Amino acid sequence: MKTDVAAVDVHSLEARAKDLRREILKMLTEAGSGHTGGSLSAADIVTALYFYKMRHNPATPKWEERDRFILSKGHAAPVLYAALALSGYFDMQLLRTLRKLGSPLQGHPCSKKLPGVEISTGSLGQGLSIANGIAMGLKIDKSGSRVYCLLGDGEIQEGQVWEAAMTAAHYRLDNLCAFIDNNGLQIDGHCCDVMHIEPIVSKWESFGWNVMDINGHDMKAIVDALNSAEAVKHKPTMIVARTIKGKGVSFFEGKVEYHGIAPTSEELEMAIKELEN
């Protein structure tokens, strides 16, 4: 029931991240809407979590000893759906129903409709608070399970995030590890123009967190950071992952307009060719 981490190497994880990107692009093109850039930028992080670090069991999604993942930036649902499908939570064909009427794959994750989704998310700024509550509950239960949370960089402009940051440090939630998908762009433009968020590292450190600053597309760096976080005691860990919006497809990379625009059929064909080369 636990992922066999010893059997997974970095190259296979990188290949799996390409699988996620391929499925993200296909489902978004089929839907004709959705969030491309932020799903692609988070693909390496989510791959490392689901195919290396997290204990989970697709056959028993509510397994008590599982680690929990909270996608606070819920609009990046396609990256979570791709990871869940490739893990075996549901049939791959279901990915083709993204955003369709009656589909369990809604525009934002819904825990009541899809196995493997811990909590419904989408209203930004709330995921870390939810992760705190779960982490506290696990400590009370003396569980060895861990909680992982993924936030967007634009999302940390929300005030509730900083209340959650204080809370996690105050209660010394060392079973909590969060990521910031720091791609520098949000729906309205560059984060630094909308509401400057730097210096991110020192801000989280000042709130009492153990902080790591990594390249969010370097699979070995992600794996090493996750392993280091597990050894930290009495502090939550924030991994600031420097990423590129639209990562993996050259004509999407670093372009704010692809925050919430799906690929066309022609773009999908070109993107798949890029990923396969």
C-alpha cells in the first residue's frame, strides 16, 4: 500500500511528468476550456508527490494511513486529475470528460464526486488552513501520515494564507509540507505588478517555517527537498518551487494569456510532438 520509493528513479519520474503534461493537454483541448499554464508548471511537483513520496492506495482512497494532498490552487485541477488517473484511481477515459455536464471532473476538484480528492478546493487562500486542520487531527490521533499542500504564488496574496502560516508554526506542525508553485504569473499579469510577493523565502522563515528554495522543474531537487522536509522536527516546511508557467511546451511557457486558455487542436498536436522529442 505504500509507494515503493526505492524502485523509482529520477529519470522514470521525469518520464511520468511528461505523461502528466500529455494528459493535461489532451483533456484541456477536449474540454475547450480550463487552466493550462498553472497545471503544466505544477506537473513535476505533483509527479514527485504521487509517484515517489506520498503513501496512498488507489484501491482504497480513504485508507487511514495515507498521506493527504490538498490542491489549494484548485483551478489547476487537470494536473491532479492526471496524477489520479495515472495512479489508478479511475479509468483514463474519464479524463476526456473534463468540465462536461455530469462529469465528476469539474473545473475545480470536488471531493464528493471523485475518489482521491481529499477536499473540494477552488476558492483561493483556503487550502493551507484546511491542511493545518488535517495535520492537527493526525497529530492528535498520533498518526504517522503527512499532509502536503500546493499553493499558487498569486494565491499567497490572500490574507488567510498568512493566518494559516502563523497557525502552522504556532502548533509546530512538522507533519505538514507545502509547496508554492512560484511561476511568477497570475491571471491579471505578473505577480510583481499585481501585488509583489517577494521576498518569499524570508517571509515564510519569519513566520517560523523551515523553508527551501528550489528549481521546481529539477526532479532530483524536488525529491531531495521532500526527503529533507520529512526529517525536520517541530516546524512546518515550505518548499518554494521556482517554476515556469506552461512548462514543457515552448509556445506556452511564460505567457500569462495561457493562464486560463485551453490549447486548440493544432496547438495540441504541436505540443505533443514537443513532449515526445
